[in-house]
Amino acid sequence: MTKILQNDLPYDPSHHGALPGISPLASEAWLIVDETYSAQMQLQKTLLKHRRDKALGLAPEAFAVAQGLLGMALDFAATHLGFERRKDQILYFDGRIILIDDQDPLATLGRALQNDFCLLQPRGAEHILTGAALCFPASWTLEENSCNLYQGSMCPCRVMIPI
């Protein structure tokens, strides 16, 4: 796979919190656009077109959650990232126009924003991966954690490997 690397990280990697190495973000830092945006969007477009099954999955029962995430993310992009949201499309600062497909919400997110998106929903004492647009995983793949999203057979997420 093509390597696309940032010049700077939007956080301090020397700050290590409790395992698994994740912590809440300030709401204004939820989604970012950085110097790798154009390169990542080009690669994401290719991955979603030619390797969709490796980069995208959504369990049927998570569809409404994915639609809600799409709305929240696009509203955030319009408010904080300089994108213009129209009724059924997004106009980007680089001139691209993406059609909003609320019937394919995670693919729309994957074409629109450089971030990976994962939906985790509680099932008893565990959280289950029920959907993802995951083009740039650090240490695991969608296939490793999803079992079969389309058949409704989901696996508990394994512990992420700390960076």
C-alpha cells in the first residue's frame, strides 16, 4: 500500500495515557484536514472503488447510527473545516464536489473526509464493531475485527495494540 505520512502530528505522541492508548479529544479536534488530505483522499477513493470489502463494512442494524454519524461529520466539516454543505453535496476547499448518499453513509464519509470511522455498539458487556470506513488502520484491519458485518455476525473488538 502507498505510504502517506504527515509532517507533524496533531497531538503530542509523547503523552501516554492508560492503555489502550486512547483518550477523548476536544470537540473542535474531532476531525482534521492536514497536509496529506489530497493524497489520502485520492487513495481512499481508489480503495473504496477497488477494495470496498476491505475498507468498508456496515451491519444492517447499524445503518441508522451510520446515517447519524454522516450528518454529524458533515455538519462539523461545514462549521469547522471550511467545507460547504449543500442539500445533497459537499463542496470542498479544493474544488471537489462529493454527492451525499445517505443510503451509503460510510462510503460517503470515506469519500469526504480523510479520517477513519468505526462504529462500536454495546452488546452486553462488550462493544461490537458494527460498521467502519477504515482505509488507514494502524495495527489491525477491518477484516480482523468485523467477522461478517453484512450477515449480522459481529465479533468483539480485540484490544488495540498501543502505538
